[in-house]
Amino acid sequence: MIALGILSLFPNINLYEFRGEESLRTIVAFEMADSHNYLQPTFLGDLYFNKPPLFNWFIVLSSKLIPWSELTARIVSILFVFLTVFLIYRFSYKLFKNTELALLSGLLYLISVDILFWYGYLAEIDVTLAFFVFLMFYIQYKGYFERNNYFVLLSGITACITFLLKGFPAFLFFGVTYICFVLYRRDFRYLLNPFLWLSGILAITIPTVWIFSTSNPEMYIKRLFIESVIRAEGSSDITKLLVHFITYPLLNIKQLIPASVLVAVILFFAYRNRAKVQLPSEIKLFLFVAFVNYLPYLLAVHSRGRYVIPLFPIIMVVSGYIIHNIGREKWIRIAIYTAVVLIMARFILGFVGFPIFMEKKASRKRAAYDIAKKIDLNSNIACDCKSEKTVCLYIDFLKGKAVKTSRHTPNWDYLIDCSDKSKGKEILSYDLRGKILKVYKRVK
């Protein structure tokens, strides 16, 4: 079942054009490969400071095996979805020594609607981050509860790798999880463990070495910090905050379907039948850790649903336990039947839905291929339309060379632009859902 779920992410993945920030991640990776500068990310030639480079490195590594296309970037997310499912299985099995329960927990993660139908195959950072956050949690759990200081040190190394993926939120997950462990066990003396402090030092060492190898370390630190603060920013508007308190959890419940629905129904029937629900201490701890890590997103009015995807694996370990040990056979079968339906729907989306979506007139991919037919790809091409970066990315692929802004390509022969100002002889024009994209040829 899990294998079919992973396979369902592949049909027509190269037909479905890049969406949203996928093209940004891929352009940065393409320019890294083109310039061989892997420390300082760039976007259309400009220095890029909003994200660390690890996700881009993964895409570049993928490009060594898969020629540049949608699959090159998206295979990274699919791979880490698979690795997360495997890690959920390993962790759950280690705790409960039950293969069926462990497989169910991994399956629930895979068939979550936000994973199976969206982020599980998009070239976005979130599901890759989910793997590393859960790996860090797994290692922290072993280090703390097995009193294994080697794992404590390893958790610091995992935290620094996670920082290279998303920035400062990695340190927040790292610190909050250890604090939750200490509070749950009331083991405050553990805070004096020298290996814990050494782990923290390790967590910041590699990011520090990397950051001071970039073109502008001060700017990079500032931008990464601002990116983190924006996501945790509250509001003085009480009405807006109350609306967020109500709507954000509802959004998260929708993201976690079908696990959220199955667990809610099981607990409802257990309550109605006055059945005694007993959760083991491990499950209570996981709920505590997930809740405390969730609080910053609940309090931040600008939080998006995808920000909590790193907490999905912990939630699925809990959900798998509740369905398996409280819902038992009936609900396990319902969960499996639901998985079958959702995976079939995902295959239909790939084989039927994606071709229908790509018939839309406003396809960026179609525009890029049309431009490529009408200009000389061997000439100097510049792109000043950052809002339509997807078009520029496909030109990158077709040209085999990174396209940059006119500031970095002053001797351009063709310019892709979306401003109102004329910049040469207009040879092509496209209406991309209200945004007018124009192609100019230099008048000599």
C-alpha cells in the first residue's frame, strides 16, 4: 500500500508545470550548478538571502542523475516523503513492537491530503524539513530517554543540518523539544548535562562556518532572522487574533485528513460509550511536544498551514496508536480502505487531472516553449520579470544556461519583462492571468 502511495506521486509529474515557490527553489539550484558557487545562493543573478542552501544542494545532486526538469526538483520531496514514512515506521515499531501499528502510522502520514495531493511531490522545502525535524526528534528521544550522550551530540549535528534547510526554526524545534522532555519528566538536573551544551555548540558550528563563507554574512543572518520573526509575528488586533485561533486549527485538521477525522470519530464513540481511554506515557509526551512546538504558529496570525508539516510525523505516530489500540480492527480496516480510495484518487489526479490543468491558456511552461521557438537561444537572454520566474526557469532548461536580469546581462539580445516600460522592439506578448509578459528584441 505504501509503495503504491509513493508511486501515485509520479504520473505526469513532468507535465504539471512548476507552481508557486517551486520555480524559485529550482532557479536558485540551477544557478548554483551553472556558476559552481554552492555557498551563496543567487536568484536571476542577484544575491539571495531568504533561505539557506541545503534544499538547493539536494536539487543540484538530483540533477547529476536526472536531466533538468520538474522531476529533477520534485524527486527530492518524494524521496524525503518516503524516508519520513520509513522513519515513522522505525520509530513506532521501536516504541510499541507492533509491525501493523508502525506501518499504519507511516501510511497515515503518506495519505494525509496535504502530503498526497500537494506538498508530497512539490519542490518545496516543507516535507524535506519534516524528515529532518522528525529525525532530530527521534535522535533526541533516544539520547534523552536512553541516556545515550552520543545521540545527544548527534542531535546537535542534526539540528545544524536542519538549520541549513530552513534557518532559525531548526534551533527552536531543537531547544523546545529538549525543554519538553525535561518538563515532562521534571528532570531539571539534565539541563546541566555537558553533552547537552556541547550538542548546542555543535548545532551552531557548521551554520556559522557556512554563513561566514557567503558574500554578506551580516545580511544573510539578518534576512534569515527576519524570515523567522515574520512567521512568529502576532497581532494587536484582538478580532484578527481570535479569528486566527479558530480558523488555523481548522485548517490543520483539514491538512491531516483522514487521520484527524478517524481519530476524532474514534474518540467520540469512546466517550459516548463511556469507554476508558488510556494513553501510554510516550503518547502523552508526543502530544505535549507537538502542542508546545505548535504554539508559535497558533499565536502568529501570518502562519500558513504548511508551516506545521514538520509536526505531522509525531502526530501520525499518535494517530496510528489511537486507531490501532483504541479503534481496533474495525477502524484499522476503515483506515486501509480510505487509503486505497485516496491513492486511487491520486493516480487519477496524475493521469487525468494534470493534463486537464495544463490545457489552461495561461500556462507558463507553454509560454516559455513558445518563446524558445521564436528567439535564438544561443543569444544573450535576460529576464527582468521576477514575478513570472517560472517562464525564466523553463528558458534556463531549454538554453542550458542560467538566465539573469538585465543588470547582470547588459548586452542582452532578448529581454523577458513584465513592466509597463518599453525596453526595445516588442516581439511577443502573453497574458498570464492578468500579468502581461513581454519579450523584447534589442534594437541595434
